[in-house]
Amino acid sequence: MANSKMAFLAFLAVSFLCGLVSATYKVGVGRADITGPPVEINFMGYANIKQVGRGIHTRVFARAFVVEDEKGNRVAFVSADAGMMGYGLKREVIKRLQARYGNIYHNDNVAISGTHTHGAPGGFLMHLLYDISILGFVPQTFEVMAQGLYLCIKRATDNLVDGRILLSKTTVLNVNINRSPSSYLRNPAEERAQYEHDTDKTLTQLRFVDLENNLLGAFNWYAVHATSMNNTNRLVTSDNVGYAALLLEKEYNPNKMPGKGKFVGAFCSSNLGDVSPNIMGPKCSISGNECDLLTSRCPTGEGDCFASGPGKDMFESTQILGQRLADAALGLLNEQSQESTAREVTGDVRFIHQFVDMPNYNGSTYNPLSRKVDKIRGCQPAMGYSFAAGTTDGPGAFSFEQGTTTDNPMWNFVRDFIAAPTQEDIKCHEPKPILLATGRATFPYEWQPKIVSDQLLKIGDVIIAAVPCEFTTMAGRRLRNQIRAAASAVGGIDTEVIIAGLTNIYTSYTVTPEEYQAQRYEAASTIFGPHTHSIYMDVFERLTKAMMRNETVDAGPSPPYMNDVMLSLNTGVLFDGHPINTDFGYVKSQPNKEYGINETVKVTYISGNPRNNLFTEKTYFTIERKINEDRWKVAYTDASWETKMVWHRTNTILGFSEMDIYWDISPQTLPGEYRIRHSGEYKYILGGKYPYEGLTHSFTVKED
């Protein structure tokens, strides 16, 4: 590390003397805990009503960077361990930022992106379709996320120092595959020939350093779904990209607990729409045979079509892929100067944002294949039949198949009972058969957004395109090329364009017009119809040109304010109880006296409901190692990969519950004497919440 730093300082000195290094930026990074209620709330992502939280494997965090140029132009970018982002959340974060900083931060210069983990509590999106499997809005989830998103930007702001930004890229194989390869093949052969793979394999890194080259943070964009943990998982998790972030931060925050330390490392979402981490590919779950390529179905009796990762189970698959991503990022950070692919980011900071009413969008675009100008228009939001089929990462229900282009009278009857599409809607969405006319559904409030957020952040010669959905591989490639060409034509500079997916507001998927014809899951979930991608290409080209000219654009129509109409079927905690002759914190199952490497410690406590106190920025338990007779040191928390916290009701009527804590002893574990401490709160039947604590006997971890 020391040699690398000295070599890089020499590189910077030579570059400065040669006039290659421009004036500095002010840069800052920050992190905050956004872990919502870990039990009794459904997770957001798979839309599986059975996927109700039962505890924590890893906490989830929001990570931010703030950049300001010499003229005071400032942008903030956040990557949050969340399924996606909702505009109600962003609006609340801006409100809190402005209460502290005035108009320094506003809608145009703040972008908030979700990593797309499918293992975090839901109920924060404020659109019925996305919250219905969560049983509605969850105020506790919304509040902890809003405060954490605000705090990470505040901390990045408080940490602003003079510094520099470096960009580097590397190829990472064996982390992703295309889960809809038949759709990808619909794209023109001459276009596909420009790319070696049917998914993007490039990891793009922005590195933030101070003027002495001390590393402050590193944000990495890579296209992969955070779905290594499948829909049977019941523990809060940041999944593969979140684990990669924990590994990266552990490297540069030695002796710190997860989520602590000055260095901030993030792995952010990109054009991941058709990209799966389950690299072993889809197989029939019972027979092990190949699934049908077009429909992702298996013959009767052969099971569901599931794709799997490289590990023996979903935990090991998450670990393997997270390690590969972390190794790639570390490789870029540890490059010697003579081998370095890093280059200095130079130039001013700019930003531009516009709300777009997608159903009412009318425009035109040049079609290079027909060499004609085609008219483009948006449709009212609607989900197709193949949406209900799910994906090979998480199959759907009933008998729906991917690739469906015909409708069914029975399901149309169900659809029309909820909200019937007009004949214009049906024609607009062709060849998609409409299963849910979400744009026509208004009870009890809006089902899916109609107004989207389109945004660009320019940091020197890097442009971050903040898109409000999941772009597929080719959809993202086309958008990057379009923005790069527009910036070059107007600004005369060559730019690096980064797609930041699932940003600011969520509107499902965007596929290319060719992929739309295949009507697999991603196309059926492209809610504004076959011209959705063409509209984004049109809008982002126009925004790029306006930004490069320093022109302002009309703000567009704001999304509706819906905070006051939210409904929820989720109940709060009524009260907690405990069996006679015990108390809260009582250790029902003590650890053994001695353990070896690769063994698992399990202890059980009489507990209250974890929803009574989320222990934000804290922990429900600590695993402590004895240093001497008077001192114990925390070795692991509920944010550590090596631990799991599993809560379960033992008597619903009397409010009894128990907490199991697991610790997998890794080869890196120091031998010695340990104990486990659990902290919680219980809710008294007559009102009020009260803290409790439980402590196990000590036990020994012996040397390997």
C-alpha cells in the first residue's frame, strides 16, 4: 500500500508539472444505516407475499459522494442498498437537506439510486402496484430510509475537502449472464457485432482522493441484478453488491465494524435489466434439464425454471460474486502508476433534470434501419402477461409464460374488474397483451407513476445518466452512445457516460424496441409501451445538449403528492410477553464451552419484537472477545457477514418471541474467549417501551 501511494504521488507530481492535472474539486463521502424493520414486513423485489422478514444477515446502508467545482456548482449522488428509489422518498430527503442547507441541494442536483437488492424491507414507494405485496405503505421503513439518505449526504457534505477524482475501468467476468438471451438476439446483428458479450462486463470506478492522495472513497458501477439471494430468503441482506461494498470498506477501514470508518466504498446499479448473477444458468428445479429458451418453462413434473449461482447455496453464491466484484475494485485501487488505467477527471460540474409526462409524450426519432423519421408516443402504464411469469431469478405464479403475446378471456375479465384498458391502450401497447391496466387504475391511489424523473450529472468529463427504471443491456448501450455523441457534438468533449439505474423514481423496465417484440418479462414490464426507450433516447439527447450549452429547461410536471392518501394493512406491535420464570433477555440456549474453526455458534434469547427499536446505526447484538480481565472488545455485530439474527414468534396470543443468533466461525477468527450480548426493547401491554439486555456465558474459540 505504501509503495503504491508513493508511486502514485510521483505520478501526480509529474502530471502537474506537465500541465495534465487541472484545478481541484471539493469532494466528500458519507454513509448511513437505512435498515428498516427486519421482521414481519415483506421484502421489496420479488413481489412474493410469502417473503416476510425474519431477521438480519447484513444491515443495509446508503452511501453518498458530493462534488463541488471551483465555481461552487455542486452535485450529490447516493447509492442505497434498496430495491429501487421512490420519488416520495427523494422529495422528503430534499426537504430535510433544504431545512439545513437552504437551496444548496435541490431536485436537480441530487440523484438517489437503488442497488436493487431484493432482500430489504418494502413499503416506501407510494405506488400501489409496488407496495401491494408489502401489504401497503410502511411508515417505519420510509422514515428510517429518509433519515439515512439525508444523513449520508449530510456526512458527505461535512466531510468536504479539496481533492481529486480519478476514473478507471476493468473487465469482470464470471459475475453476470443475460437472463433473456432470446430477446437480446432480436437486436440488429450489426449492432450486436460491436460487442463481445450479451451483457456489459465493465466495472467503472470513480475514486475520490484528497490532495495528499489519501483515499476517501470509491464508487463502482457494474451491471448485475442483486438477486443472488433468492425469494426464499427471509433475512435482511444487501446481497452480492452490498457484500462487495462491505469487503471494500473492510480493506480500507481496518479494525472497524461494518458500516463504520471514514472510507466509503459503493457498488452501484447500472443497465442491469436483463442481467442475472445466477451464472450457472436456468435449469428445471426437479429434473435438472434445460428450460425452454423462449418461455422459461419446464415440462410438467420437472419443476420451476430457476437459475442458480456458483455456490452450494444462495449465501455462498452471494459471497463468491461479491468477492469477485470487490477484488476487481481493489485491483483498480492498488494499481501501480506505470500500470494504472486511472485517469484524472477534469472539467466543471453541471446538472440538469426534467420531469416527463410519459403517456402524453409525442415526438419523432430517426430510424437508421429504415432511414426514416418515425413518430414516437407514450402509452398509459400497463403490465403485460409475461410480467406475471416472473424471471429465472424468481419465477412467477399460475401458468403464465414469458414471451406471451396473446391474451386470455379469464384473465382479461379479472383485469377489467380492476381497471379496463381502452382500445387505444390495447393498440398502443401492441404486441403486449395487457394484464394490468395500471394507468387506468386509481383506487385507492395511483398504481404506477406516469411522470418520470430524467436527470444528468456532469462531473468534469464524466456524465452520470440517472434513469428511473431498469434498462436492459442494449438499451443502456444505446443511451450511453447517444449521450456521448450529443456531448461531443455540442460540447466538443469526449465523455465517459455511466448509466445509474433505478434512480429517483421507479417505473419498472425499459427494453429496446426490438426486444419489446419478444415480450419476455422485461418487455412486459416496460410500462409505457414499445416507444419507451425511444422516448428516453429523445429526452436524454435533448437534455445533454441543453446541459452542454448551459441552457435551462422547463422543469416539467411534478409527480403527485400522495403522502396523505397512503394505506396499509400492516399492523404495529401490540405488546410483548415472556414465559413465567423468565424475563426479556433471558438466555434460553447457552453456547457450548468450546468451538473450532468452521463451526457455528447458536444462542437463543427470550426477546421483544425487533420492530420496537430498529437500533439504527447500532446493533441488536455484539459478539465480544476478551482482551484482559477488565476489557472486552466488540468483534462482530448484526452487520457482519459472519452472523445471522433470526426472530420468531413462539406464542402469538401472549406475545412471546425468541431471538436466535448464529455466528459462523471463519478461519480469520482470532482464538480466545468470547461472549454474546443481545440488546432490545419490549412493549409493555399497558403502554410504553422498555430496554432489556441479555448476556451469554463466555466460551472459547480454539486455535485451528
